[in-house]
Amino acid sequence: MSETRFVADTQCQEMLLHFVEQRGDKGAKLLSVLTRYIQSCAYRHYPLSAEDQQDILQEVAIKILNHSQHLSENCSAWLFSIVRNEYIDRLRHYQTKKKVFEPDLDGTLVAVAEENTLSLAFADQDLYNQVDCLERVFDEIARQPTGAADMAIYTDYVQGLSNSEIAERTGRTIGAIAKRLSGLRDRVWQLKQELC
Amino acid sequence: MADENEHETEAWDEVVSGKRLPVAGKGDDEEAEAVRQVLLWRQAREQTAVISPEQAAAFYQRSEQLRRERLRSSRGKTLSLLVVVGLGLLGAGLGLGWWLSQPTTLSSAVSTPTTTQPMIPAAAPPSDMPQMIALAAGSFTMGCTAGWDDQLGGCRENEYPAHSVQVKGFAIARHEITVQQFKRFVDDTSYVTTAEFQQQGCAIQDLQKPSAWVISPNHNWRNPSFTQPPVHPVVCVSWQDAQAYAEWLSKKTGHSYRLPTEAEWEYAARGGKITAFYWGSQPDRNFANILGVEGKDQWAQTAPVGQFAANPFGLHDMAGNVWEWTADCWQQTYQITASTQETCSQNAFRARRGGGWDNVPASARSAARSPASLLDRSYVLGFRVVKDLP
């Protein structure tokens, strides 16, 4: 494990312990991180009400209290996995209620198989390994001389900002932003081969 | 080959940037979604705290209390389960002994009917009568909530202020009233709609000047200027026509049918979600028939009802397809006072909701509203009914 990963994990564990042992900031940083991530999930593809988001936070907190003592390493990936799984469980609960109709030859609507209105593509993977690997990839990118700027661009991009909006925020040209983003996929792929 | 690679990268970018949903089981999409989620996760970690230590401590207390309650409850359940299993084994042993002592006979299988009721009635194809879904009483935030409903370039003045509303339980039609359903009513009553009466016509867009609307005497619900199979939502019906349908349905069934109030309509449309659309904050033609043809929305005018996935309450087309009449008089804002309520006369404008097939996405938001007079009828305007629960 690289030094950066070790530091990140140490910070993560500290954040967890502050909550579990009710010391330091008493878990404020942890709850802020979880709240922001849950909100960002709800923003676009995974809509859930504010009440549902609160429930998810509550369930995650209980899981943390139940299991934190067994955590030795990969704190961030573990944390991400439990919050993500909790979110997906909630979505599945809603999905079970959805039905879709299609007209038959007479034009009468007939119930067909359940349709997923919400993609759960990321639900059934090995979250733990996937996240840990990608964390290493982005740690490596962040370590490069232009890493901080690149990460800021990538983060804006995943939040749905257009190239022109990112250009305005970062003071670069639209062309420069497009160039940075066009290489993201290859860069991630290459680093995954090297680091994971 | 280069084209294929470019296409793959484009598809990957769409998922990473949140423009498209990932497809489950598709490797590239899943990888892109993982990248997107990890970047969001990292960003959440790097933000400065928004929760104070005192709030965190209070949250901890609540979580710890809940955790302990659940532990106690699960221990109790485990004990009960052990007792039940023990008694069961004892009973089974006694039963087996009794059975072995009996002469051999053919045993009959006895099934115990399940007592679990589905949350939503089993779906049946809409016939010529509307299929109703019962919604439990509840409260929700009606109108434009900052940070949620206004993510698509803001809300209209008439959507403010957001306010908490409680609604009683009611049943609402799973789909917009279809041509087939409206035809049954007309066949049964010989009803003449506003558009048909003395060929008053229906409002359609002027083919010569698409931005303008004209009342076309030749058009009505039977012929709204485009082909409508029986499962399309009926259009070119006025508020009065919709009222007449609800009255007929009430007499026919012995139940009390009517148009939904605005609050009932929005409660049903949101399906428990605070976001601008029930599926999220951004428009998506995979979920609604609105202006343009893209994704799952392949209809230039009305779509057959139920073509898009239902909202969490099991209702279809609460966004797009056709505007839907509500029972309520139009109010310019939600700042309603007793005096303004009195101005709601028989001739006042009525509110319509949901947006139609010719609308931009913003008009199909759950909070979006629009007024129309009692006798207005157009090829984007239909309705659905609600039923009072006993």
C-alpha cells in the first residue's frame, strides 16, 4: 500500500473513530462526508426523498457502530460500500412496486415484466475491490504535477457540468478542458493495469 | 475500428458525466459508473464539514439508541424463534408418532392461503373503465422547493411558496383516461363534448405558423388532428367534459369519482420524491413523453398510456403525455387567503398539471402548473380521475 493510501486510510479511520468513540469532532466530518455523498447520489440518477436520505444515513451510522471494531484496513472502500449498498437497498424497495404495460395486437395494454427505471448497474459488483482500485488510480492522478487541476476538472465533469461551465470555473479554454477529459478513460484504464 | 472506439468512448463519457443511465451488465457502463461514483465519493470526503460536533453527538445518541433497541429486539426474536422451533419439533414428533400408528391412507395437501396483501393492486390491463390505485394519506411539500425543484433553471412564480400539505387517502387512476374509456362514456350517454357542440372545435397548433394556436372546428376528441388508437389518452376535452365523465362514472359504479385537487395530483405525481421529476432532477425522455423524440420517447404526439415506467406509487404518465385537468380553481400563487378563495367562481380558470407531449421538460416537473378556462380544450389536454375512499 502506498504512503498516500496509508495516510488516506488513517484519516478515514480517525474520522470513524471520532464518531464511534464520540471524541474530537464527535463524527461531524464523517457525517458530512456521508451526507454529501448521499445527496450527490440523489441529485441525478438515483432519486430519493430527503426523508429517505435521512433514513439511509441513519442505517449507515448503525452499521458503522455495529462493525467498526472489525475494520483493519481499506477504511474508505469499506465505508463507501456500506453507504452505497444501503442506498441501493432503498432503491430496490421502490423498484419492486413498478410495472410497465405494453399494448397487444388489439391495442389493449398488458402487464409485462418489471422494468428497471433506475439503473443498478453498480449494485452487484465487488464494490470493495472496485473502489479500492479506483481510489489508487485517482490518488496517483492527484499526485502528478497537474493532478489537483485534473481532479477538479474530473469532479466538475461527473457532477454534470458542461465543458464551457468547467472552463469558466477553472479559467481555462473550452478546448483545454475537452482535451483533458478526452484522455480520462485511457488514463484510468492504464493506471488500473499498473496499480490494481 | 476507430469509429467503434470513438463510439465506445462517447458512451463511456455519457455515463461518467451523468448524462445517461448505465446499463446493468454492460462492462463499459459499469466501469464508467464506478469511476463516476468514486469521484463523487472523493469529492464528498474533501468538502469541509457542514455538521457541527454537537449535531454529530446528537445523531450518535439516536443511532446508538436505535442500535441497542434492535439488538434487544433481535435477541427477543431469536428466543421466540427457538421456542417456536422447539414446540414445532415436539409437535412434529407427536404427529409423526400418531401418523405411524394409523392405518395407511392417502393424505390430502392443504395449502394455507397467504395473508400478505400487495401494496399496489395486481396490475390488469386498462379496459374501458379506469384502473384505480389507492394511495394512503400523507403529507408532502407542495410547490417549488429551493435546491430540488428549481434545478432545471428555476421555477415559475406560481409554484411558490413551497408549503407542507396533508392529503387524505384517495384512489387515483393508474393511467390518463383513454380514448377507449371516454368512448364508452359517450356511447352510454350520447354526450356531446364542448369541441363537438356546434363544431366549436379544438385548439391545435397552426400548421402555417407553429408558434400560434387556432381553434379548428373539424377537430375534437375523435379526431384531434393525429391518429389516436384506443389506448392513447383522450384529448380535446374541456374541464366540463371531464366533470361530465366523472359524474357518469360515479353513477355507473356507485362510487364517488371526481377530478383530483391540485394537492392530490402533486402528491400522486411526486410519488414520495422531492426532486423535480419523480426520477430525479434532470429531464430524461426515457421516463416521459415530452417535446421531441429521443430515447424511449418515440412519439411525436400522444403516446399510448403506460409506455413509460410508473412512478413509485405505480402511476404512469404523471409527467408529460397530456396536461391533466384538476378540480381546483386557479390561484396565481400558493399565498392563498380566505378572500382570494372566495373569488373562485363557477367560471374561474382551473389548474392543469403534468405537461404534455409538446412541452419542454420544465413544464413536466411535478410542481409545474398552468391555468385554463372551463371550456378550453386542446390536443395536449386530457385528464385522469380520483375516487374518494370510504
